[in-house]
Amino acid sequence: MIKVLTIAGSDSSGGAGIQADLKTFSALGTYGMSVITAVTAQNTRGVSSVRELDPEIIREQISAIFEDIQVDAVKIGMVFNTTIIDSIAEILLKHRIKNIVVDPVMVSTSGYTLLQPQAREALIRELFPLAEVVTPNLWEAEVITGEKISTLPAMEKAAMTISLLGSKNVVVKGGHLEGDAVDVLYNGKSFRHFFSDRVSTPHTHGTGCTFSSAIAAFLAKGCPVEEAVAGAKEYINGAIAHAFPLGQGVGPIHHFY
Ligand code: PLP
């Protein structure tokens, strides 16, 4: 059995966060485990409240898993604050964990803060160097690089800049750019572009979480990074194409299409 762990926040409406990660792991035929960092009160209209967990129980959750189970890949999503980031980094280093995918989650689509702005530096400094792949969206890439990104060459430049922060590979996700959805992968030497037709749907909740979890699942299965990103892209496109309405706002993508 291939085993994948997510360290992330809970989405009570089931579309994003830990819930999306676990659905993705199952859909891709792997065994999913979860360490919860924070709990959000959330529905399809947005996030209304966040409570982070005590770093001690986060550390204990991770230790409980690593002391007993061989984990094939780890996805890190919402980490909320600096103390939580410190705890996660310390344990991952101690156990020399490989195949780490870091999704630098900062703000929900509805505009709610999922990472305290003062924790951005710690996220970059402590978690990026541990990552096999980091997966910023355009807005996150702009925050990290301090540059506006509105073209493919600007995405490439951002991927290069972010790669200098220590992760082996960077995927800058272009989903929010006009036109076709293009993602740029940079491995420190060369680029690969992943194009796909834009699927027209208002229901895209959980897209980012699902993409990074899918990369982790494919890495866990032993795929090289390029293949893992290609596989994740194909999976996410299908999930978006089968997205459905739920509640009154932005519905979820379909993990088991
Ligand atoms: N809630 C949690 C717990 C998340 O981790 C994320 C994104 O990573 C979101 C919400 C945001 O999802 P969306 O941007 O699709 O609203």
C-alpha cells in the first residue's frame, strides 16, 4: 500500500483542505493520513472562522505517524502561524522525510487569511528547502517574489526566483491567468509547460489543495516529478470538469468522477 500524509487545515464543507487531500489520496488509489493544523468554519460562500491547534498536538500527531508508519510522501497545506511551521519543520528534518510537496496556502479564494502574514517568511525559510515541489498560485508567487505576474515569461521568471529559495522544483500555477490554463514547472535547470483548455465552471473550490495532494500521491507511487505534475494536472482537469453545485456559493470539484 502506498501511504501519503497531509499536514493541513480542515474545511468543514469538505471541498478543500484536509478533506480534499484525503479524497484525492483515495481517488488515486493511495492510503491517506492527516495531521490537522487548524480548523476552519467554512461553507461554499467562504470561511467564517479559523482556530489553529496547539503546536504540541500537531507535533504529537506527526510523531505518532512517523514513529510507526513508513510514509511515501507528505503534502503540506495550510500551516497558519510561525510556531506551527517551526514544529512541522523540526519533525520533518528529524525523520529525513522525502517527497514533500509544499502548497504555500496564504488566503482563501473568498479572502480569508489562512496564513498569518508575519508567518510568510518562516514558511519560505523553513519549509521550502525541505520540499521536492512547491506549488504557488499566481497570487502567492507574486507575494513571494514581490513582482507582478501577468504573462508566461513572468511566470517563468517567478519560478526561477522561487527555486532559489530552496525547493528542488517549483510549479507556478497559472489557473488565474486569462486564456488557457498553463502551469510552469521549473526544476532548477529547465522549464516544462503544462497546458490545458480552460474548463468553464464557477465551482472550483479545493482546486489548489487537490493539485498539490495529487502531486504528492504520484510522487509516493514513485513517479518522477514531471510525470507526477502531469498526472496531477490530468486528474485536476477531470475533477474540475465534473465540479458540481453545493450550497449557495462556489461548489467543490469532483474527486471521484
Ligand atoms: N480552507 C482550507 C482549510 C484550505 O487549506 C484552503 C486552501 O488551501 C482553502 C480553504 C481555500 O480554498 P479555496 O481557495 O478553494 O477557497
